[in-house]
Amino acid sequence: MAGRAVWLYMLPYGIAALFYGPLVRIFDAKKVEVLCLFLFSLANLWAGLSRNITSFLAARFLMGVFGASVIPLALILIARHIDEKNRGRLVGIFFSITFLASLLGLFLSGIVPWRFIFLAPAISGFLLCVLMAVALPSFKEDKAAITVRYGAALKNKAIIYLFSYIFLSSLLYHGIQQWLAVYFSARFSFNQLVISMLITLTSASGIIGELGGGWFADVIGRIKTAELGASLMVLSVFLLTLKLNLFILALIMIIWGLGWAFNHAGVSTLLTDLPREFLNEAASLNSSVRFIAGGLGVALGGVFIQKGLNLNFLILGWGLILLAAYTKKLLIPSQAAPARGGSLRG
């Protein structure tokens, strides 16, 4: 029953993310985010004060709906207001902070009462709402009617290729990542503390990886950064199938976290380079596709790992090899995505 708290957050998150991109065509992104943050904080407060599981799950549902606003709006604002040569750095900083927050939440969940995990973001969220309302500038652009262009965006072959890549990368990553603890327990008989430290290394290296990946995206290019990340993930997965000592496994976890972060930063920066015609829908689709594909990946990994401990890594590892090999083919069209069916942009 309590396990529903996971998908009752992820599913509404993936669906609600689709609305925020089109919404900021008519409403000021600042007002949208302040309102969403207030309602997200209210949902956290509800969860922290819940007296029964039904009330808690309802709060989790609302947390997914309003929490989904952050990433699409952040990518839209970076694309609109930051020079193309510096976007990667800002994308890297943004996602590095999200990795840091996730790591902090993971750490706190083991040492504080569970209600505090929801009450802390509720209180800090209300304070942040006030700060944003006072200090954040308006992001309202020219007045426009609200339009939804998902149909037009998905008719664009470059957009289809890009989101096919995002779907596959998220599915393969989560299909492996979410089963690492089970794998370490069953194959190596590590205790809970050791497993927790190994998993924590992936998040810790991800913080550095997002910063470095964003910088690489600006310096060596978005696609080369994504290719480097995919190659590091491939290397990590196949090393995991070997019987290695704890020190080597720790290094593999660091490489795995760096690989995902480099790939994520490169592709996310590429999203900000898309024509403005598709930018809002692309930013929303990014969150939606990643969450849906991640959930499917977890389910698929569960099926494979029940058949054999190494089978999940071998099958999904070969999927990563194909992904790395076709990274350039799938992503290059996005660098010259045609607007309104016109000629390719350089």
C-alpha cells in the first residue's frame, strides 16, 4: 500500500509536465512557478501531517502534479535568456543542484523521522515563495494566446529522433540503476551499509558530472558530451558482470554516475537549442518522457533480473552499446531542427 507513493508521484508528474510548457506562453513563468511552489509546499505539509495512508497518497499525487513544473520551466528560461555558448554551464549547474538535493534527501531519510522529510520542504518552500515573489524578475514576454503544439512538434523527424533517444536512455539507465542494490546483495552478499555507500557514489559523482557535462557541452559540443557519457555507462555495465573487489566496484559506480550525468547534461543542453517554435513543448516532453520511460525501465529490469543476475546487465548493456553507437545519428538532426517544415537551421 505504501509502495504506491512512488508511482502516485511519478505518473502525475509525467502527465502534468506536458501542461507547463504551453502554459507559460500566456502566463508569466515567474507567477506560474511561484504558484506551483506554493501548492507543492502545501502538498508536502499535508503529507507530513497525514494521519492515514489514503491522505498521504493523495498528497503525493498533488506533489507530482505541481513538482513537475520545475524542470520544464527552468529549461525554457535558460533557452530564452542565456546565450547559446553558455547554456550548457547553466544546465549543468541546475541539474547538479538537483543531484545534490537528492543526495541530501537520501541522507536525511536515514536519520530523521519520516514526517520531517515532508515538513522540511514545506517550510522552506513557503519561505522560498516569498523570496521569489519579491526578488525574481518577471519573465512575461509578448502577450499570446495559449497554444499547444505537440502535434506539430511530433511531426518533426528531428524531434522524434531526439525524444526516441531520451526515452531509450532513460529506460536503459533506470532499468539498471534501480536494481543495483538487489544485484550487490544477491551476487556479492554486501550488507546494507556497503550497498548504500555504493549507490550514494553514483549520486555524488553525478553532482560533479552534471557540472562537468554542462561545461563540456559548451566546449566540445552537446553530442560529443552525450556520446562520452553513453560510452562510460557501457564500460560500467559490462565491468559489473565481473567478480571484482569492493574498491573496483566503487570506481565503477563513480564512472557510472559520471556517464549518466554527462549524457544527461549534453542532451538537456541540446534541448535548449531547439527552435522557439518547439521549445516549450520539448521542455515539457523531456520531463514526461524521462519519467514514463524510467518507470518502464524499472519494470523491465525486474523481469530480467529474476531470470538471472547478469542477464539484466547483459541485455540492457547491449542496449546501451546500440545507444552509444547511434547517439550521433539520432541527435545530429536536432542541431538543425527545421521550423515549420522549412529548411534546416545551421
